[in-house]
Amino acid sequence: MVRLTFYGGVREIGGNKILLEDGDTKVFLDFGVSFSRRARYFEEYLSPRAANGLGDFLATNLIPDIRGIYREDLLLHMGREPEDPEVSAVILSHAHADHANYISFLHKDIPIYCGETCKLILDAVNEQSKRNIENEVVDFKRRPIIPGKKEEPIKRIFKLFRTGKSFYIDSLEIEPVHVDHSVPGSYGFIIYTSEGPIVYTGDLRMHGERRDLTRDFIDRAKEAKPIAMITEGTRINEERGDESEKKVYLVAKKELEGAKGLAIVDFNPMDVDRFRTFYRISRELDRYLVISFKHACFLERYHMDKKLRVPDSRGDGILILKPKMRTGTYQDFDYISEPYIRSRLNYPNLITAEEISKNARDYLVVLDYWHFNTLIDLKPEEGIYIHSLSEPFNEEMEISFERMMEWLKLFNLRYVHAHCSGHAYGGDLVRMIKEINPRTILPIHTESPERFSGLGKKVVDVEEGKVYEVGR
């Protein structure tokens, strides 16, 4: 029999960690961080202690306490003996942290299988993130880190694929099929086991710009006649809505056409659809799109994949906002510690906040909440702010949202919300499941698994840590 054990994503949004065992072959489907569980115990100034290795993460059940998967240095750091890897691979569906970030803890000899574009995104994240124990997906430094001792990071083993090209991990054949999500390089999988095909959706949607990708996945999954289907269910409670990237474009453009002052927008730097939307608007309204160095990291990786059709970060109507320097001028670069900024300070298309403020109507500035103090330099009186992200859905986000609104009031910025989710509506999920028609349905990445009842011959109310056997 084939066995499935769920160590995350159970009655929660994200945190997927699914162990699939077929005979002697063991693979994980994703290995992400559970933000909701982490928030129960930790916050900005109360973090897991790096000095305790894996100890804090195991004690709070952020990661499962199982043998043969974790880094030798982190085991030694908490007083345990190193263990040889007992898992053959991690199959990563996409680059979002709730699916990828806790790969940081895994043994260096466990290879990571992911899409080519997914790896580009992980590289961009790695370049602009400050190293800590929870974001060492691409490479890691042995703990403890000794001050003054230079040691090169240990690079993980990545094996890259593109859609439709099957690969083998021991006895398993895995067919990756692209899906549409809010980050490019996202995949679902058809896994051919000794008992029959198992489908894993990853995260997907049917209302995005590339719904045809998800359609391809549904068609292939249906043809496979799966014995089981592990499906996301983030929005199972929402039958239908009118979200679309086209609507984001239409709403945002209409609002921006009437904007008198500076236009500001915030969206996830991984979201290439959203970038193309606002780049298109900026060109049509004869404004320069001003991005951050963080956005430039992603845009440069996306530019490597010609299928994504994105402009060059060094031109094509793109400007990059210079950081405020220590002296108050823009000449003192030496103190900037972030290498991803230092390496781009010679770009020809940099612009200062003061320069923008002199001709505010010429620019559309991408500015995230964590840099809202830049508004003091931009002086965007009577402008517009377009929030192109999810609305707050927990207490911590609501507090940040209220603080954000105070900044907008301070500068008399009009608030507009225009967003398109990366997750399928409940109605689309139901139709997908009925069309694929798996024998067993295992809903995860959802707070309402009970809503899947009656959709198939057998629907499993998954419990964390419990082993489920699936077969013909």
C-alpha cells in the first residue's frame, strides 16, 4: 500500500508538509512554514532561538519530530546525533513560503525538485533576504556561526523540471503540470505509484490570466484516473466572485486616470501578473513605474524567462527608488549593508524621493507597507494609494492595516483596493474535483475540510500525523 502522512496544511491555510511512502521510497510534497501556527507562539520580537537549533521548532510543533530528514549541524546544535537521510526528495509545488521555507531545516543530501522558474524566484528571495535559520532554502551556513570565521554557504541540490516532462525518484514517476497561481513557476503533480496515480494540486486558480495552465492540469489529471487526490481548498466557502486580473486593470486604471497627485501601489513582488498589469497602466498613462530594489531582484530573474514577457529593470520605462542615505545626501553608499542594493547602485535609472515629489504626476510608485516612512520624503499630498494585496484576515494583519490607514490619512491619500487572489473559488474547486473524479479526496490547505463532504466516493477528514493508506 501507499501511505500518506500530513504534517502540515491540516485545517489551516498553508504549511503543507506531506510525506508520501511507496515501498522503500519516501518523498515530501512541499515543506512549508505554517504562519498561523507560528503566530501562536512567536512574533517580531519573540522569535525561535537559533542557539537552540531545531529545539524551539520541534517543541512548538512547527516541524515534525521524525528521523532522517534534518540537517546534521542543527541536530548536533541541540544535542542529538546526526542522522543519514531517510527521505529521497522534496517535490516543491511553488516558491511561496508556506510551501517552501522550512526546506531550510532539511538535510543537505535531500534533493529539491522544482520548476525552473520556481528556482529563479527562490534565488531572488535568497539574494534580498537577511540570512536566518528560517530562510535558508537555497543554501545554508553551518550552525553555530562563529563571528569572524568565513565559511561559504552549503548549496542545496536542486533538480529542475518544466511542465509535461516526467522524472523519476526511485520507484515513483512524477509528471509535473503547470497551474495558474499568484506566482509563476507553480505546478500540480500526477504521481504514479505502485497502487495507481495520486494527484497533488499544489495551489491553483481558474480565474487568473493563465487559466489555460490549470485547464491543462485538470485534463491530465482526469486522464490519469487517480486513486487519490490531495487538493487545496483555501476558498472552498466562496462559491463565486468577480475577481480577475482584468478587473484589477480596469479598476486601477480608472482610479489612476483621475489621480491629481502621486500614485502609489503595493503588490507582492513575486506576482508577475500584477507587475505586468501596473506596468501596462503606467505606460498607457504616460507615467514611469518606480520599483524598489527588492522588486528589481525578482524582475531581473523573471526577465531571464522570456515566456514571462517582462521588461528590463534597467530601462523600458522602469525607475528604481534610491534609499535614503545616512548623511541625508545620496552619495554616502558605504554604510549600506544589503549586498542586493549595493550591487545595483550603479544602475542608470535610479531616482530619489525628492526628485519624484517635484513632478509627482509623472510617476507610479510601488511602495510596500514596511517602507511607508518613505512617504515623508515623497510628500504625496492628495494622491492615491492602490492596495493590490489580500485584505487583512487575522488580528496581526488588522493592526498593521489600521496603522497603514493612519499613514494614508496623514498624507491625505485616497485608498483603493484592487486585487485578484491566487486561489480557486469553491465552485471551481467543486467542478475540478468532479471532473477529475478521484476515488479518494484528501482536502488540505483549508480551514473548512467538511465542505468537501459528498464530492466523491470517499472524502477523508485529514488528521495531522495520522497515516493514511491508499490503494486500488
